[in-house]
Amino acid sequence: MKGYLSIGKVSKLKNVSIKSLRYYDRIGVFSPAYINQETNYRYYTPEQLYLLDAIQLCIELGIPLRDLESYKEAGGALNIRKLLFDGKDLAERKIRTMQQTIEVLQSTLARIEAGESTVAEPLPDKMFSATAARAVSGESKTSSKKATTKKTAKKKASDDNRMQKTLEERIVIVTEFDEVTTANRYNHMLLSIFVNAEKQGLSAGYPSGLLYTHEMGETKKYVFATLTEGNKDNLPENCRILPKADYYFARDKEHKIEDAAAVFAPCFQEGLPEQYMLIETDVLQAEEKGWKELQLLSM
């Protein structure tokens, strides 16, 4: 039917079993917009799906499926506002816990950084033209004498955008990001990652961010969180291993993952490599709060 989605289509789009959709209908949580009286086929409209997203997230946050009936009022109608309010309350509690985790990690990293020398090494100068190096580092065109005088003061700003560093192997849990990148959508997906990790018996934490992989001409986009514990020999399908390797990196206060070709132009004369991995994540050091780091691995 034009303009409607079959129950099978909704099941596939939202990764919800047909059995669950029928149960939601039976208890009045999520009912089809139209039921064919002859075939008893259920049909939904695209506009309904936002409600299904909210209901699923409430369940993932910890409201048991069997408890949904407790949200029905005396007349049998579902008190959807109370369901969503309780889900919001659970989410806020989890976010507060996450925020406390971030603060502990930031404090610990700041202490580690204060006692360590840099682990990053500048890329070979031959990989950069003088003009390109200035463009990436944000340096203005100055005389060599003036640049030498300000070398120490400029070192961090310039090096941050023209260095490689060795990053240890990381295991991340992901969810495919196939919609428009917005802050609200990103936060929703990140929260669902933490919830799903708990359901799988995994421990997910920070750093988190965006992961793009480009192979065989196809780019796949994900939101990720880092597994703090886990055995890489038996990882679920929604986990990825980011290998130990030398990564190019650049830092900025704005999201730059979509502009990676321009950011790393000085490193690759003919654009990004044919196969690569891009990671964008928040810088956790307290003194650089708000900065984002873009990491590139040529595969």
C-alpha cells in the first residue's frame, strides 16, 4: 500500500521482531495505522516510527517488556507520557553516571600527561610543502626569522596538525550511523551503545566518537564507544578492532571528519588513500576540553 509500511518492513527497518510489534499492538503500546480486515495485515505510517524508537529505547534503558502493561490506565489506554518520562529519568541517571566517568578519566589523563613526555613525532618535512604546512597548522606567512623567534610558542599549534603518533590497539563497540549527523541523534545512538554493551555483558566507556571506514569505494559510518574490558577472541558482530599503528592526526574545535581530505591534504598529494579508517573523538585532557582529534589510518 502506497504511503504505508508493512509489519515486516517496520520489523526490518527498526530491528524489532514481528512478535514484539504484535504484542505492542495487543497491549495498546504501538498500534498499526491501518489493518486490512480481509487479510488482517498490519500497516504503519513512517510518521509513527519516532514513537517506536522512543518505546524501544525505554526498554533498552531498563523498563522490562512485561512492565509495559503497568503503564495502562483504568480505561485501558496507554499512558505514553508516563512511559517516556520514566525512560527519560533512567537516561538522565545513566548520563550522570557517564559524566562522572568522564570527569574521572579526564582527571587521570591530566595527571598522566603532566608526568609524561610527548609520544608523538613530527612527520618528515618532505611530506609537506611550505605552503601546505602553514595552511594545515594555521600559521600565517611570516619571515623565517620571525618564525624561529616564535618557534616555541607556535610548536603545539603547528605540530598538532602535522604529526603521526603510535596508538595502541583499541576495541570499540559500534552502531551504524546512516542518518544525518546531529547532536541529538548522536547522543541518542551513543546512549544506546552503552545500554547494548551492558546487555551483552560488555563494559563500554570513553573515548567515544565517530568512525568512518572506506574500502572498495564504499564508506561506512559508525558511532562508537571504547570497550574497557573484553576478550578480542570472542567479540560480538557490533565490535571492531582498531589496530596498533602510526596514525596521522589533527586537532580542531570543530567537527572535521567530513573535511578529512582537506585536513590531511599535505600528507597525500592525490587525496586520501584508497582504503582508510577515520576516527573523530573528543580530546580528554582537561586543559584541552572542547577540542576534537581526527585520526587517520591508511590501510
